[in-house]
Amino acid sequence: MQSHTMELPRLIEIGEKNIGDFGKFLFSLNRPKKVSLISGTNVQNVLKSKIEKSLKNKKIRYIWHTSIDNQIKSIDKIQKSVKKDNSDLIVGIGGGRSVDTAKLISYNLSIPFVSLPTAASHDGMASPFVSVKSDKPHSIVASAPLGVFVDIDVIKKAPSKLLASGCGDLIANIIAVKDWQLGHKKKKEYYGRYAADLAMMSAKIVMENSSEFSRKGVDHRVVVEGLISAGVASCIAGSSRPCSGAEHLFSHALDKISPGIGLHGEKCGIGSIMMAKLQGQDWKKIIKTLKDVGAPTTAKQIGIESDKIIEALIIAQGLRPERYTILKEKIMTKKTALNLAKSTKVI
């Protein structure tokens, strides 16, 4: 039996208006004397004084670093500065890019890191995987966070489309788990039911509550807990398998063809509609759920042209040929891709 490693967060705190406890949270993790804080300029403008006050209360010294983009060159520059800090902890504060930057630097420098997400837009807040601009068109393995600290009040202030994107990333688990089962059946790939069930539960909670979300608004805490659980599922699996299948390959293909257009979870949601049809799953229910949470269900809604959708469907599996998905079972020609996108009303 092949072995794999599980690297899990040690401590997770989810509260509301609890940003003032962040220093106490870090102190309880590993009593750091000094921390390197990585965030974007917007986050610094909003949270800097509160975070600094909480760190000073616990006599924790800090140095801020500004994340501009997720290009390897930019990350390397921050990494050189962080190395000079001689910090005990690295903290990623933001909607995704800054957390990914901290995660990768943590992995490269062998310094533990903490995730402080400011938006619930994808499951990277608790997973060991990062999305960076490199020669690999998909996520790469780095470090799982030592701790995850969430202030729901901060999450609530993020644009609503980011929360809808997070729902799209969770719904993708329905496709990913089915693809993982397919890989196990066809290629005798390791399949962990516990990790798969945890990822599925995160998706099903959104699916089952979508009608209520449509009436009352999406419950931020439910989505945050779902995204953290999905990230933990990947930690348990030792790979991104429970949360990343054909729908993620489609999203990565769009990143390559139309960079910078649409949020990650939005593209995964649209990909999930089409892949669900290929898998024989209830794709219409996925459309309903996405609409209920305010996520896009068509290419037009995220500003992607129809021909780019077709191209993405054709090249998706080739981006990661070793990963067995439903796209390995179907010959995706221009005609079949067009039929799939049209029949699911994606275009």
C-alpha cells in the first residue's frame, strides 16, 4: 500500500469581530517573538491598525510585506525580504493571493505560516496548495497552514461575488470526488473515503441550503466552514483530488486562454455544470444552486467568449494528463465541446 503524508492545521478559530484576538491566537500557536505579515495594500488600509494592536498586546514584533501579484518573480522578491526578517511565523492576510504567497514562502523557507482570509472566495485558506503564475498550469503543493484565523465580520465586508465564487469552488467537489472514484476504478489510484466524504459534505451543505440562501442571503459562516473543511479534506487525501477534477482543469484552461477574466470559483462552477452532464449527474441542480447563491452560470456573465469555452474544454485534460477525469473518457472535439456547452446553456 502506498503511503501519503497528512499535514493538517493545528488550530482554527472562527469568530465575529474577533480580529482583536489575533495576537492571542498566534501566541497560543507557538509563542512567536516576531512575525512576517504578507498582505495587499487594501487589506493593510482596512486591518493594519487592529492587527498591530493585537500583536503589541502579546509583545509580538512584526514586519509588513506587500503582495502585488502571484507571479513567481514577485513572490521571490518578498521571500528574500522575509528571509532577512528571521521571523518565527509567516502570516498571509487576504482574499487568496497573499495567503498563497505566504504559503509558498513558508514551504520554501521551512517557516510555519498562518492563514487569515479576508474573503471566502475559494478553499485555499486551509489547503496545502497554491495557485501561482508558473510553468505549471495547475496548483502546486506547498505547506498547510499551522493555523487558520477567521473574523466573519471581515469576510462579510468583502464583495458578495467573492462569497458566490467560494460556493462555486465548493460545488466543484461533487465533480472532483466522482472523478477521483473514476481514477481509483480505472487506474487503481489511491482513494480515501473519509477525505472524499468530507469534501462532498462541504458541497452538499451549500446545495441543500441554496433555496434558503436565495431568500435570506448566503450564510458566510456556512461557506467559510465548508471551505476550511474542503481544504482539510485535501490535507487528509495528501493531494487536491477531493476538491479538484475535470472542472478545475477547465478553469485552469481558461486561466491560460483568457487570463484574469472571472474568479476561480466562478469558472469552476461553470465547469461543474458541464462536467456534471458528462458524468451523468444532475447538472440542472448545480445551475439552480449557483443561481441561488448569486454565482454565474454562463460564459457571458463572466465576460468569456463562446469560442474560449470550446477551446478550454478541448485542451483541459491535456494540461494534466496524469490526472484521470471524466475528460479521459470522452473525446472532446470542437463539435462535442460545442454541443456540451450549448446543451447546458453555458453558451
